[in-house]
Amino acid sequence: MAQKRELWKTHWGMILAMIGTEVGLGNIWRFPYLVGKYGGGVFLIPYIILLLGVAVFAVIAEWVLGRHTRRDPLGAFEKIKFPFGRDIGAWGVIGPFFLFSYYIVITGWVIFFVIASFGRLYFGQDSEQFFLSFLSSPWIFAVHALAIFITSSILALGVQKGIERACKIMIPTLFLLLIIVVIRSVTLPGARLGIEFYMRPRWEGLLNPETWIAALGQVFFTLSLGMGAMLIYGSYLRDEWGIPANALACTLGNTSSSILAGFAIFPAAFALGFGTLVSGSESIGLTFFVLPRVFEKMPAGWLFGGLFFILLSFGALSSAISIQEPSIAWLKEELGWKRKKSALITGIIVWLLGLPFLLNGFIPGGLGKKLALLGKMDIIIGQLALPLFGLVSVIAVGHFMRKKGYQEINKNAKHKIGAWIMPWIRWVVPVFVLLLFFLSLIKVLQDLGKIPQIIPTVSMPEFSPVGITASTIVMMVTICTIIWGGFIFMTHRVIAVEKEKRKGRVG
Amino acid sequence: MKLSFLASPKFGWIFVWTEIVLIYLAFLWFHRIAQRKRKAK
């Protein structure tokens, strides 16, 4: 029954697969919006503090739990003898599967917009009306099935030949396309205004509690924590790879894509006269209503629009495969099914689960009505269940693995972490994750009108008179440090491996 | 029951919660059977 467990083949492939999990729609359509809204460049301060102080440790915890147990999420919780391990671990399989059921619907939309951009389908049309009519067209079924077919096919090929190989193509291409779109965006006449909006620090943003809440939510979701994805990908890590430095490298790689995305969106939007519209739009509105209008007006917009949606679909697909993988791993390891059969069955089930979301689009009315079911599922799964599972994963490592957990963290690590990490994972990280859960709960209840407004909304003043040159330098240094740090780390790692190989040969 | 009930928020919540609970329970049941089979072997 027991099948030989696959592991990542190469270090570079593992890094790209992990970045693939983390880089998703949230990086491209949410992070730039949050930066623009909450104080411009200063948003990076709470973001990086929470990223390096809390979220990286949660990533480390999930990797440790995965690698130590070498099991699917359910099996991992059972193996460490976590109380109610089976019932709680089941959420590590079922939670991501529900998430996958609607995430893949949105991935389908993105794929449609690749076709729509190259075919100039939205050119000369009202973008909002175009999107609404798309939701009630046969296209929606075709792209949904296509997206599931792509992810299931990749997963059917296995960890090395499927996930790793696909990410080796998708993630470098994503970064390359992002850089091409950024260059086009920042070289448009009038792009300076967009850069100013995006990066000009408005220091008062730091005093706004909403900024910190938004940063906490973003760091947690952008790293795919609590989705079982990090846990299952962590279980494929080789023993010879140190966890802390790799977790940091992946996290910084993810952050650099988020920052770049803002440079792709805002300069173009402001240059082409959609500044106010873009700065006030979030998520779906920004991506499917506003950006098509920007690309329509841009010289060779069909090409840059197409490239932008290709990179967005790569980000979405690489994340989607990571949230389909826990259920496939469970079928393989607990039921002894073959990978191909598991991929096929999960593909069919998720297609069926997605149908209500698609049919919902045929209900007459606005976007709120057409996306009602999808929104409700996101509230339960994305905003409430996943933070809770993330919390449980951290508690599992901090309280139930203790010494074993600490040994696993530093196993074969070149840069070892001191014993302080365990109390940090045991007490500090859970407090922040719990805080995130309660804040999400309050926000959900507020939005549903069940409770009065508790979290204060502080309106941000207009641009303060801070020199654009100084602020741009500060932000560019931050970005360069992140990108440079990531590359140096990876090069260092490659050189170190080469040296080890040479030593081995000489020895 | 009016057909418009299917488009109401109330039905949406009932549908989503039912789906989540039923699939979760079915999953646990399926897992238990798998474990029993494994132990029997």
C-alpha cells in the first residue's frame, strides 16, 4: 500500500515551487492596492516587520511539520499525536479543497482575459458590462474546465515532473513578463504620478490601525499559510536543505513580485488618466473592470494586456496546484491510490463543486448577486477557517513537537537559529494569528451588518509635501535590497553546493 | 416555494454551510473506512 514518497528534485525547483505557491492573485491585485491606500511606501514598514517577525516563522512551522512527518496534512497531525488530530488534520485537506473550488473559478476568469486581450474582445465596450455578460456566457464553463484540466494534468505528472517542472517554467516567465509590463508602464508619459501615488511615504499611515490590520492579513494570506499547501510542499523538502534560510528566500521572492506588480499597475493607470479609478479599486474591480480600460487606451495595449493576464494566470495556476495537492496527497497516502487517478478524481469533484458558482453568474443583477455564493464561501473558508488552521499548525509545532521541532528547524541548516525560536513559535506567532482570526471575524460581522463598526476607519489625508526624490530613493533601496538579497542567497547556495560536490570528488 | 428564493442570500448561506458540513463529514467517514481497511490488512 505504501508508495515511495516523492521529494523535490532540485533546490532551485523547490524554491520556485514554493514561490509559486505564495505568488498568487493576492500579490498582483491586492498588495499594490493596499500600498496605495495605506500610506504609500510606509505600508512596507508594517508589512516587512510582520513578514519577518511573524509570517516567516509560521512558514517555518508548516515546513517543519511537513518534513518531520512526511505525510499529508491529516496524517501529519495524527503522527504527532495532536488532540483530535484526525478531525483537525482533515481541515488541512478539506479546507484547501474548498478554497480550490472557487479559486479555480477565478483562475478561469483570468485565463479568459488572456484570450480577451489578445482577441481585443473588451476593446470599445463598457468593461463592467463586458465582465458581467462574461459571467453569464458559455465561456465561463469552458475556462473553468480548462483551468481544472491544467492543474490536474500538472499534478498527475507528479512532484518532480509535474509541479517542479511547471513552476520552473511558470515562475521565471511570470517575473520576466512582470518586468516587461513594468518597463512599459513606467516609461509612459505621465507615469511619474502613479509612482508618486504608489511609493510616496505618507507617514501618518503608520498611525492608522487599519494599516497594521491590512498588513497582518496580507502577510498571512500571501504566504499561503493555513492552506495545507506549505505543509504538503514542506513534506517534499529534502533533509539536506536548511529550512530557515530557504523559507526566508521564498518569502522575499514573493515580496519582490508584489512590489513589482504595483509598478506595473499604478504608473500606467495614472499616465492614461485612470488614477483615481485604480486607486479606489480593489481585487476583482481593479483586475477585471479597470485594468482592461487601461490596456485599451495603452499603445499596443492588447499585447501588454495579454502579457499581464498571462503572468496573472501563471501566478493563479501555480497557487491553485498547491491547494489541490493536499487532497491528492491524502488519496495517495491514506487510500493508496495512484497519483493519476487521484488527480482525475479531485479534478472531477472540484469541477462539480464549482458548478454552483458558475450557475450563480446566470442570475440577473449586478456583481453582488452574480458572485454571492463565491463571496460566502470565501468568508467561511478564506477569511475564517484558514487562519484557524494556520493557528493550529503553529500550535502543533510549538507545543507538540518542541525538541523534535527545534531539531528539525536546524537540521542541516547552514544558518542555524537559536533556541529562542521555539518560545517565539509557541507564544508570539499564535497570538498574532489568533489576532488575525478575530479581526477577520469582526470584519466579516461588520460587513454583514451584524455588529456596529468597531475597527475605526481613519481617512488618509492627501499627499503630504515630502520630497519625491528622497522617498523614491528609500523605496528603491528597499526593493533592490530584497531582490539583491534573494539573488545573493541563491547564488551563495549554488556556489556552496558546487564546493561541496567538488570536495566530495576530491575526498 | 418561490424560485426567487434560490437567488436569496439566505439560501446562499444555507447552501454553502450544508455543502461544507456534508463534505467534511463524508470525508471523515471515508478516511475512517480507509483506516479500517488498512488495519485489516
